[in-house]
Amino acid sequence: MAKGKHRFSGPKYANGNHISQQKAYMQGKGKEISKNATRLNRKLGTYANGDGLDSAHYEGSTTEGRPQKQSINRASRTKKKNRNKLHIT
């Protein structure tokens, strides 16, 4: 790609994703991830009941999980890693 050229163009969502990028993701890999998350949420009984819990997957599993607060479950993994590091100067 030439310098300054981007893979996606056009309007963006507030999170910075281009609409075409998000549409492509949700037609492929993202759709499967979303479907598995909803299935687990229903299985755990936390789907649309207003309890503030999400289903948190165990590593590598799409069928097993545990209820967890949304704020913890949706936090960025990189932010969690950086927060846990001890910085000594």
C-alpha cells in the first residue's frame, strides 16, 4: 500500500471503526463470536434480565463460562495487563 492510503475509507463509527470494516467483521468471524456469547449468556440465565452481568468465557471454550460484571468483562485486555505491572523508577 502506498503511504497515506488506508485499507478502509468512508464514514466512521464513534469508536473509530470504518463502517465497511465493521460490516465485514460482523459477516464473518464477529458473527460467530457474537452468536457464541449470546448462547452462553442465555445458558447462564443473565440474558436481558437487567442484572448487570455478562457471560465470561473460559480460555478456549465457547460453551462454558461464568457470570461476571460487565465493566470487568468488557475491559480491554491490554489495559488489564498494563495495570497489573509494577513500575519501579
